[in-house]
Amino acid sequence: MVVFPPCKINLGLHILRKRTDGYHDIETCFYPLPCTDILEAIPSTAFQFSQTGLSIDTAPEANLCVRAYQLLQHDFDFAPLRLHLHKIVPMGAGLGGGSADAAFSLVLINKVRQLGLSVDQLKDYAARLGSDCSFFVEPRPQLGLGRGEQLHPLPLSLKNFFFVVVKPAVHVSTQDAYAGVTPKIPGRPLADILDQEVSQWRNSLVNHFEQSVFERYPIIGQVKETMYKQGALYASMSGSGASVFGIFSAKVDLRAVFPGMTCWAGFGQD
């Protein structure tokens, strides 16, 4: 069986407070985009994991797909599988590619080996693997609270808008990004801001990571400004970077505008 783990962008990202457990409470809208990896599971005599596509700078046993497999194998005595991941979504981009691979591994194993896990149970397993992994069990527009694992569906459709996602050749450390942010409570709830027209988001929908990350990596801020110069209705960094996305009213081709950078483009989805 083959599945296609998507990426996500963050529509607004508020860092509300630092918690006693060392994590931060956030408020964000996770929005999926159809830029996907490819994940396959087939029966095997022993567990195997292989990977092609973009190079991942971690040992195979540390890959989130492997950790997802081991997490379920610990609780269920299911016959072995071979997992193969073809990596397309860039790493260190704020797009949640690794989290998507982990969540889709859980969902895939549950289907192939008929474990009978409910969506809520899969989300609980996913939360053990990463703060935003639970979102990818049901990748649809959702408000993320807590560490990002407290999810609430949002009635948001951007299927008629065109998205351009650009990642410059830099890697942003999530730990460093958090270190540069002073938590604060925004003046308006994120859901209220998202109720506005997309063209009004520019002055009200913010990512709290941007200021410190742009100071350290000016190229990321330059990509955002270029999006606006090219006619974007709204542009923002996703997550803690390094990717920037632009939302356009019509299809555009900006590959020549961002030479040497990873670029994906396509329409949104419900």
C-alpha cells in the first residue's frame, strides 16, 4: 500500500507562553498542501526500512517512520513490514515533512495490519513522536493549541487560491528560533483573524518567529518581500522556517524569480 504524506504551512503562529515542562504553548492554524512524500508498506519476513529522494541527515534507526513502527510494534504483535520512504518535502523548512511521515506510518501500519486503532488513538500515538504529528492523522485545516497537539477543525477553504512555497538554502534550528522569541498573548484570537478576507491578513496574521529569524537569516525575509512584489495577497514564513509561502489569486510561475531555491507551487485544498 502506498500513501502520500503532505506538508503543512502555518497560517499565523503565536508563541503564547513557556511551560514548566520546557515546551511552549502556541496558537496556530495548520493548513495542508499537496506537496507530498511517498511512503510504501509491503509484507516482509523482517522489518526493513529504506529511503530514497532527498538525503536525510539522521541514522535510519532515528527516522520517524522507524520510530512510529517501533512504537506500534511495542504494543501490537503484528507481522513484519518493509517501509520505503521517498523523500520530496525538504527538511528544516517548517513544513512538517518528518511529522507527516511519522503520522502516515502509523495510519499505514494500522490499515495494512488491521490493528483497529481509532483516529483518536492514532493521534495519541502521533503526539508521542512530535508536537505537530497529530495534525497529520487528519490533515485538514485545524487550529493547533498547546504544543500543537490540541486540534480543533476550522471551516477554512483556500482551494481557489494558488500557493507558492520557497525554501532558500539555509537551515533554521527550531531551538534557536524559540530562543529568539519573547512569548506574548495576541490582541485577537487567531480564528477571528482568519475570518477576514485573505487580502486583509497582511497586517494582522503574524508569525512570531519571523522577526528574530529574519534578523539572523535575511534571505528568508527577502523571499517574503519578493512574494509581495510578485503580487501575493499574503506571504509568511512557515513554522520556524526556513520556508516562505505566498498566497496568490491566480496561478503564477516564480521559479525564475527564486534561482537556486527549492520551489513548489499548486492550488490549495479543503
